[in-house]
Amino acid sequence: MFAVCSFNFLMVDLIFFLYKTGESMLDATIRPYIVRTVCREVFPANETTCINLDSYPVLEDYVQSVSASYLIYYRILVNIPAVILGLLCGTYSDRYGRKIPIMLPSLGSVFAVLLYMCSLVTPDARMVLILAGAGIQGMFGKSSVITMGVNSIITDMSDREERTQRLGKLLAMNFFGLFAGSLLSGLFQDLLDVNATFVFVVLLHASTVLCTVIFLRETIEHPNKKVDFEHDRKKSECLAMFNPANIKDALYVLCKPRKGNARIVIILLFLVSLANQTCKVGEMDITLLFVTRSPFNWPKSWYGYLLSLDYAVMGICLFIFLPFLTSVCKFSDGGIILVGISCKIVRLVWAGVSGQTWMVFVSVIIGAFAGMITSAIRSLLSKAVNEDEAGKIFSLLACAETASKLIGVLIFINLYSATAFFYPGLSYLIVGALYLIMFSLIGIFFKEFKEIGSEDLTMLFKEQQTYGSSKKTVFGETKNGRLPIVDELNENDPGYAAPLPAGTP
């Protein structure tokens, strides 16, 4: 049994790594491809203009402005349907299993890439095929659904004591996949071409599907599929995935009445997670604008190197230092969140006062521990809800992470535009202030977070009589704060079961 679980843990990590590598390669390839497609549509009879576009600043600005609109359409088509499907699949996976939600995004990516490849040979419908492929990616869930699935299956298999470490390793696979995908995308496009990149992405996602079907063991056993709500029993498993009630059930996990402060704790953790992801996305956009202006004036490739370093150091931190903090130092999940936020604040302050290139790269290394925030929050939430709510809470987290990509861009791009003329690093300091607020909120509820790590929250806030109470119990009055010792039955007790009198029939 132990060997089976260990193999399943390994397969989940491998599947998530393969998916994230393919997703990162596709994202890093398709965005420049959209820009080139726009240029070819604007100048269909002049290919050399697009090849040497940087030699024509006015034309380049026009192409960039048109491309920005299409990139927004692309992001909407990829993310909004994924949020909806993520909410639907959370409840579905709790009832019917995790494997289908894990496979869906890779299948969608395969179909989308086939359309992208068709666009290479159909110039007249190139942009239509690209946007259609983006829509298919979104309708199959993209990262929202697979993130929910793999985190849920890790929660199903792991003990409470090792869950933070297991979820941290899974998040490390996320960062390693992003690092490898970004690197491979650049290498393929420099050494080969876009078509070869698309073929390799298809192979990665096909491998993800095959590993899921053949090697991954389902954690929701088949008999449990019969346990369902009354109005779903006559529906097929396929239709159950698209039941609108699934969204209501997922959202109800946040607001359902719970004992004590349980509901407040869950809502707080969810909001901190959303704020953390939004700030992370906004910080990346701020950094892109920050390093391309004076005094840095970075070339375009350097920002890619910075992102690769960021992904690599966060993955290493989760893979090496998180197990050390949980196993050796015995840090609670709440303590790990505070450590991560503290490092994030230092990183943002350092970046805000940076004036040289080396300082920007060092700031990324300083903030490496911030990757632990997400894994600790996921671990706490999985312990705070019931076992049959794991898929629902992870679907909410994954959808919030996807939504944060849109929210972060809107908020922090405008913030940087409004403050750059005064002090370019001010945006970093404002984000740091937001993390300081998160630190304070976690500190206020630190005791509750620490108790979640060792107890079932559904039992933690129940009013129940515990051993050693000085109150009256079913065993009688306590004495000196201890329960009375009962070593034999009292025959005078009316509840004593006396033997029946002997008699003849």
C-alpha cells in the first residue's frame, strides 16, 4: 500500500510538471506568434516590413497597439471559460473522481495546438483559428482544472502532518515546469521553428494524458460514485459535470455556517490567497515596465532570464527548504505563511530602491521563500474543510488564481502608470504595504491556524466535554479536576444489568 501511494505521489508530480512545461512553452510561443500574425495582416504584401519592424518605430507602435487588443481577447478566451469549468469540476471531482479533470486541460491544449498549426498554412483565417484555439483551451479548463485536480488528489492521499510538504513539492513542480517551458520555447524558436515547438507541446500534453490514464490511481473509489444528491442520481456522470448546481455547491463551501470561527478562518485564507496571487501578477507586470525604462533599459531577453531565475529559485526553495521547515524545525502552516510574507516584504522594499541591474536579480532571490505562502495556505484550507469538500475549495482557489491574472493587470498597470513619473519604485512599496496588511491578519488569527494543523477544524470549534473538566459529566461529579475512576459496576445502580432469575420452563 505504501509503495502504491509513493508511486501515485510521483505520478502526480510528473503529470503536473509535464503539463506546466507544455503550458509554459505554448504561452511563451503563442503571444509572439499573435504579434507576428497581426503584422502580416496589416502588411500582407510586404513580409520584409514585419521582419525588420523595429526599424520602423511608427509602424511598430501601431502593430503593438493592435496586438495588445488581440492579446486581451486571447487572455479573456483562455481564462474566463476556465474559471467556469473549474467551479463545475470541483464538485464533480469530489463525487466522481479526480482523473477526468486532470486530463481535460491537456486534451484541450492538444486540440488548440492543432488549430494553431492549421493557422500556419491558412493565412486568410490565421487570427480566427488562433482565437478559436484559445477558446478551446479555456473551455477545457486550462490550468484552473488541473491545479484543482492534482491538489485534491494529493490531499486525498496525504496525512495532515505531511500535507504541507506534499503540496509544496507539487507547487515546486509548477515552478520547475514554468522554468523548463520558458527555456525550451526560446531554444526551439531559435534553433528550429514555431511548427516544431507546437509538435513538441502536443507530445508533452499527450504524455500527460497517457500517464493519467495508465499509471495514475484514482483516489475516489467507484462505490462512492453512488453517493450523490437526489436530483443527480438519474443523470449520467458526464452531464453531472455541467450541472449548474456544482457552482453553487463550490461557493457554499466559503459561506456555509460552521462552528466557532471556522467560517471566518476559511474566508480569510481564501482572500489572502487571492490577494497574494493578484499582487504576484501585478508585480510581474510592474517589473517588466520598471526594467525597460531608465536607468536600466534592459533588452527584451533579460526579462525572460529574470522570470526563469524567479521560477527556479522558488522551485528549489519549495523542494529543499520547505521540508526542512516542516520536518526539522516543526514550523506550523501559519508560521510558514508569516516567513514567506516577511521575505516578500523585504524583496519588494529592496526592489523599490533598486537602481542597478544586479539589485533586481538579487531581489528575486530574496523573495524565493514567498513561494511557500501558496502551499501553506492550500494545506491549511484542505485541513479546515471536510474531506468531501477538498475538490470544491481547490477549485475556488484555482479559479481565484486565474481571475487574479486579469485583476492584477488592471490594478497594478494603472498604479504604475500613475506613480512612475513621481518615483518608479513606489509601486513596489505599495505592494509591500499590502503584504504587511496580510501579515497582520495572519498574525491575528495565528492561534487558530496553528490549531488547524493538528486538529480537524470541524471538531475544533465544537462545544464538547473533554477529559479533565471540572463540570458534571455522565460519569458523575468530577473531583480535583479529574474524572472518577470506575473499576467495577455498582450493583445498587438502577441501570445495573442484573441477571435473570433461574427457573424451569
